[in-house]
Amino acid sequence: MKVKGILLVLGVVFIAGCVPSLHELYTKKTLVYDDGLVGKFQEDEQVWEFVGDAEHKSYAITITEEEDKKSKLTGHLVEAGGVRFFDFYPAKDAELEGGDWLKFHIIPVHLFFKVDKTAGGFSLAAVNPDKVDKLLKEKPAMVKHERVEDGRVVLTDTPENLQKFLLEGVKIEDFFGDPVELTPVKAD
């Protein structure tokens, strides 16, 4: 993976306040595919394009931001306990400026979002890092995790246990942040 994609994702993690995971959320049993998530969607000034791959149950995601900056991700849709989540990971062809020494020091991470259908499209709600931090200080055995140097939480558990953790989170107030609503881009 190229450094550009990894740094973009890490930047999103810290800007959006997501909780990163070293492991994926999906298993063969919980991986699903939904044609309704394929297409171009708008969120404020950003355009999110989801290109589906039904055979591999995955999505190539390109987020076009201000000044035509693009973030390329791979997404996997997970359905566990009747709830849907997206697992985003840097795309293999994502790029960032940087040398080999920098590339060696960066680890790609997974980010998880709760997915809800809306009248016009769907919404994504990221895991709230402040709520997770508080929960894991009170109940550290809820899910395997590590704290990095500045105290931020990085999840390290298995996909099955990560799913259980997120399903518990659905029941907890403020576990997920405010959702980003994605509405279909109308054809010109």
C-alpha cells in the first residue's frame, strides 16, 4: 500500500474522531452486499462514489473533497445482529507523498461506521472516540485494545469480538457520533 492512502485514512481517523482497528470487522458469515449502496452520493461539499464488486462483496470508494482531493478506500458491508456496518480500509492504489522511511512507519487501519438507510440514500455514523475511551476505562475487558502514546484507543480484537462490541454500542447512548447523510447525486 502506498503511503498517501494510509496517511489520508489516518488523517480522517483523527479529523473525524474515529476509533481505528488493526483488524477487519467482517467474516465470511457476516459479509453482505447491497446494490443500493452503489452510485454517487453527496454530503455537503464532498462526493462519495461507491463502485460495487458483488462477486467479492466489496466496494471501491472514492471520496472527492475540496480542491478535488481524493481519498480512495475499500469498503466491506457487514450485517450482524440485524445491524449494518461499513468497514473502510485504505485502497491498495491510494497514494500520499512520502519516502520509504515514512512508509515503513505507517500501519493501515480499519474504520467502522454504522449504516442506516434514509429516505433518499443512507447515513454513516462513526464510533465516538470519547465514549469508547470512557467505556474502556470503566470496563477494559469489553474489547481488546491498546492505547497509543497520546492515549487514543486502537482496537485489536478479532472480527467476531469487534462485532459484539459494536452491537453492544448500538444500545449505548452516544456510542456513535452524529451521522453523515449521503444523498444520491442527480444525473446532469
